[in-house]
Amino acid sequence: MFGFMWKYRTLYLISIPGILYFLVFKYLPLLGSVIAFQNYNLFAGFSGSPWVGLEHFERMFQHYDFIRILKNTLMLGLLDILIAFTAPIILALLLNEIRLVLYKKIIQTVVYAPHFLSWVIVSGIFTGMLSPSSGIVNVILGWFGVEPIYFLGENSFIRTILVGSGLWRDVGWGTIIYLAALTGINPELYEASEMDGAGRWKQTLKITIPALLPVITVLFLLKIGDFMDYGFERVFVFQNPLNITNSEILDTYIYKAGLKQMQYSYATAIGLFKSVVGLFLLVIANTLSRKATGESLY
């Protein structure tokens, strides 16, 4: 074993910063989860804070708004998988059909660019576009005689705005892995299918999609692991008192309970619950995937 490690000592050496990163910022903070079972006091610390068992978890489930917040989190997570996960696959397939290289690179640059914008900037762009007084959307609706709509002030629109803004920001970035996988497909497969009379649609169904299936499976499993982790920033920047009924999710509630109200143990209990549910979903999805397709994360 030591001989093997010495043989590849350079690889092990350059992996040390990455290992240290995960140890310091990912694994060591897990020890702090213990405060979910304590009435944590900043001055008493971990050792001096009294133990309360599952009291904070019971309080979480008894909270009058918890079911609504959990429902919002699950709904946005489901929409994110159905729309935001499938959109990059479709876009990658469409980009793969473009034969003019310059045109293809221009389109890729355009769809990649929004990913590098912060959620604050993205929210500013969408707030401006959806403004009831000067937004381009309401201007267009006005041409058809529709009265101005305050989209960000309507509970019925906020989920569409959250999913749509995330789709616009990240759909191009999500195609990178799929396009890389498409380059690994043997061109002779397409040539042989053309000789058999298969058109582009049949080639996509019989060659391209099956070749992408292992990559899709792995990314889908990773997405399932983050199902409950919709993202604090992307929701908080669009949230206001008028749309909070449908926009409040576990991440924003943890921020308000943990940092604004300083209920550290209670917020940690909610975060731990969210992580356990994500792990549970990942294990189930991984098991089903391994049995159905032979592809899995572990």
C-alpha cells in the first residue's frame, strides 16, 4: 500500500489542499450539530449548554407554519428537478445539432454568461423587467389592454419567478458536462446509422440520449441529494411580505430563526432535519438507480 502511495506521491500531494478544505469547512463543522440537542448558550459553549434531547425537533413540527414552509420547499425542489434539471439536457442536445462552429460558440457564450451574475444582480434585472410601472413585461401586456400586474407582490407568481430566474441564470452552465459527454460519442455510430436510413431524430433517441444516460443518472442523484437545499440567496432576494406565503422555505426560515432571532439550537435542528431528509432521498434514489440502470454514486 505504501509503495503504491509513494509511486503516485505527486497526485496525493496535490490532493492535500482539497482534503484539508473538506475537513475544515465540511466535516469539522458537523460537530456543531450537537447544539440541535442543547439549549445552546454562546457564553457557556458546547460543554456548558444544557441538553434538551429532541425538544427543538418537537417544537419544529409543532410550529404553526412548518407544514407550509416544508410544502414550499418541496414544491420548489420538485419544480427545480422537473424544469431546471431537464432544461440543460434539452439545450445541450440542441446545441449539439448546430453545425456552424462560430454560431454555436456565440450561443454558448450568451447562455453561459448569466451564471456569473450574483443573485442580487439577477433579482435586480427581474425586478426591473416585472415592474408594474416601467417593466417590459407590463409594457407588452399593456399593448393588449391588460392592467399592470405587480408580479413580485402576488403569491401566485413567485414560484414561477423563482424557477424562471434560476433557469435563465444556470441553464447554460448546466450544459457544459453534457456537451463534454457528447464529444465522447464515436462519430462512426452516427455514420453507420445514416447508412441505415436513420434521421437526426432517431439518432438522438437511439445514440445520443443512451450515451448521455450515465451522466444524467449521476447528476440526477446529486440533484436529489440537494432536493431540500433550494438555496437561501435565490429566494431571499425576491422575498417580500406580499409573497412570503409561497416563498418562505426552510433556508430562509433558518436564517430568520437562527441569525435574526438568535435561536441557534432551533435553527440547527431544522438544518439537521433538512440534511437527514436529503441523505434519505439520496440513498433511496441511488438504490433504485443501481437496480434499474446499473449506474449509481456508490
